[in-house]
Amino acid sequence: MKSFYQSHLILTILIVLPLLGAVAAYLAGERNARVVALGTGILELIVSLPLFAYFDPAGTCVMGAGGDQARNVFSTGGPSTVAMQNCVDTPWFGGWGIHYQLGMDGISLFMVLLTTLLLPLMVLGSWTYIRERQRTFYPALLTLTTGVVGVFVALDMFVFYVFWEMMLIPMYFLIGVWGGKERVYAAVKFFLYTAVGSLLMLVAILYLHFRARAVAGGLETFSYFEFMKLPLTMTEQVLLFLAFALAFAIKVPVFPFHTWLPHAHVQAPTAGSVILAGVLLKMGTYGFIRFAVPLFPAASTDSRTIKWAMVLGVIGIIYAAMVAAVQPNAKKLVAYTSVAHLGFVILGIFAFNMQGLQGALLVMIGHGLSTPMLFFLLGMLYERRHSYEIEDFGGLAATLPVFAVMLVFAAMASIGLPGTAGFFSEFLVLVGAFRSQPVLTLIASTGVIFAAYYMLPMVQRILFNALDKPANRVLPDLNARELAILLPLVALILWLGFYPKPVLDRMEPAARGILEMSQNHRLVTPAGYPVAVAGQNR
């Protein structure tokens, strides 16, 4: 069993299984599609869970023509190594240098586990919400899962791009077909924003490919590790970093590229909002950590880059909080909280120290639990009242006591109450960011107060205001299916709040490796001569 979970086969299975489930769900027909999708989601989760137990934080492997070879080392062409596991390197389009190249470290481990956790919960959350075109809705959801898992484990840049784009199509249809009244506008806006950034990233990937071929005397490669060896001029690093950073900033989304997100969240069905907030936004922050920083360390650690990135992160925290506070629509309010939370992630990444980076990674996980829980609860409320408008509710604590407990808990987790996942993660981010930019960090810390300013009034108005609308007096409380969705999220939020050590221990070697690579600048002059660059911000 242990050898299986340390081989590349487990990653291939986690990628292929949802795709096979999508075909089976479509063939099962309208009435049975959700049953097949639920079975696939549960199986995907069961298969993935032992990864946590068998993951070796110190384990490494090497890419070779023969496939996965455990306990060796990837060389990055410098003093650093990348601690990857479950590796495979098999030629796909060998003549073009495209390989089926996968691997996983402590960072991608938890992104994969978060994805597989949310999949069966999303199917259960859609059980009665989706009533039409089920045989296409559930295959779209499963196909989207394949793309997301592939993004988190791909180590060939061409394969990464294929999975990145693969995610775009099913999400477009989830919003555009099963969304609200303005679903077409929201879907098109989501597609255009993401596609523009993706195309610029593709241009940058192709430039790195041809650059690697020139340096290696004709060797065709799209390998992440070969790209990390490339000596680049500062101009090349800056331009390529900007191309990657734009694609990732749109996906996060970083202010001012956030305008697509509220529309997409409000119009998307519950499952679409859950996977968007829980996983898809993390693809952007993951992209910064995995690709933008290691591939272009001189550009990413330049003092001007750090300052601008952290300024945009702080603006996102404060601006999103202010906008959320005046939203009449509960779902749009929660959507804006994602911009604020992920602003903390940007702060942690560009602090370039262990506290900041591990805090950012924990924020990604904690946000991937608390915000989906809020969207699930709002979706359950929508099924009962067919409205997200806060003014349509009031006094629900009297008629829906279990729902009220869950909503209060989710709101406290989103705020970052001590004992929940959000508190420790945001504390780490602020400690790390303070060492880099103390003034900006002090401004960002006010976002914790603003979080209470927008979240608590929403809870007050929905649950504890006067029960003055007859329709709210006869609503049924949460049923067993709905509790089965929420209770795993409650347990994980509390676990990360009280005992995050197992997660931090598994992420620590990968986070340390990213920080080490950020100091290996590999600069050359335009004429091709190496430039000595100290391992600190310039």
C-alpha cells in the first residue's frame, strides 16, 4: 500500500478517475447521473486520503526516462533541490519535448486533498438544487475536477497549460447554463478575463521553450525543472514574470483584476461557487508559488515587485471589505470576502520568509473550507426561499436553529476567530509580512476588524432581526444530507484551528525549497555573461 501511494500511479488515477466518472454519469442518463457522480466523488476522496498518511516530507525523486525513481533529487541547476514525490516522466510528444511529467510536494498535496474533499460535497449540495440537464451538469463538474487536480501535479509546462485551459471550459458552462438570470454575462466575463491572461502565459511558456532549446543546443523541452536552470537577463525575467503574474493575478483575483469574480459567484450554481472559491482561486496563488517565483526569482524578489504586490494585496483586503459591507446580496458579500482573504495570501507569498509563506498556504486551505461552507449554507437557504437578498430574511434563528448554528460558525471561521483555521493562518501571514513591509502590514491588519464589520451584520440581519415575513416562519431546518455536507467542513476548520502542526510539517520542506529557489537569481547580461547577484532583495 505504501509503495503504491509513493508511486506516480496514484496521481494518474486521481486525474483519470473523475474523467471516467464523467463519461459514466453521462451514459447513466438524467435520473442516475447524480448517483454515479456521487459514487465517483466518494471513490476519489477515499483513494486520495491515504496520501496524507503516507506522504514523506523529506522524500524526493528524480525524473528519468524510466519513470518514477524514488528518493533521489531533482536538480534545479543551482544550490537548491525540489522535494517532489510520486514522480513520473514519460515522453508524450517526445519530438516536441512534451512529457507526461507529474509530481507532488507538500504544497500540491493539500491542494489535491482539498479538491477531492469538495467533490462529493458539491455533488451532495447539488442533489436537489440541480433539476435540469443533470446528465451534463455532473460530467462538467467531474471534468473540471480532472483539470484542477492536473494543474496541481503537472511538472511539464505544456501539460500544466493543457490542464489550466481544460478547467476553463466546464466552468464556463457551469455558470452559463445552470447559473442565475445574468449567467451568460457572468460566464463570458469569466471566460474572457481568464483567457487573456492564459494566452500571455502561453506566449511566455513558448519563449522559455525556445530559449531552453537555444541554450541546450537543440534540446526540445517544456520541463519545469529545465526552465528553472535557464540563465535569463533581468529584462527577460521581468517580462516573463509579468506574463505569468497577470494570468495568476486574474485567477486569484488580485485587485484590480477582481471584477469578474462577484458576477461569477452570484450567477453560478452552488457547486460552481464552491469549487470557484474553494479551489479555482487557489490555482492563481499556487501559480505564484510554484511557477512565477521559482522561474523568475530575480524579478519576483526585486524590491519594487514586492512592494507593488503587497500594495495590491492590501488594497484588495481593505477595498473588498468596504464593498462587502454594503452589499444587499448575501452571496455577493461572501464573494467579495474571497478577494480580501486572498489579499492575505499575496502578502504572505511576497514576504519571502517561512512565516509568511506557510501562513499563506494555511490561508489557502482555511479559506477553501470556510468560504465553501458559507456558499453551501446560502445555497441551502436559496432552495428554501429562492433569494439571496439579505432583506428577505430575518429571525431565522427561531425557525432554523441548526442552520443558525452552522451559519454563525462559518461566519466566525471566515472572520478568523481563535480556534478556527483562519486565525492561526492570518496571524502567521501578518508576522511574516511585518518583517518585510511593516507599514503595509499594519494597514492590512485592519482587515481583520473590517471582516467582522461586514460579516456580523449579515448574520444579525438574517438570523436575529425580527421574524416579520410569513414565508420565513415555515421553513424546514437542515436535513441529514445537508448536515453530511457541513459537518466535515466544521471538523476540519476546528482541527486546523487547534492543531495545524501535521499540515505545517508536511508543507515545510516544500516551502523552504521555494524560498531557497527565490534566492538563486541566475541572471546574465544581454551578451550572455553571468551576473553575480546577492541572495537578497535589490
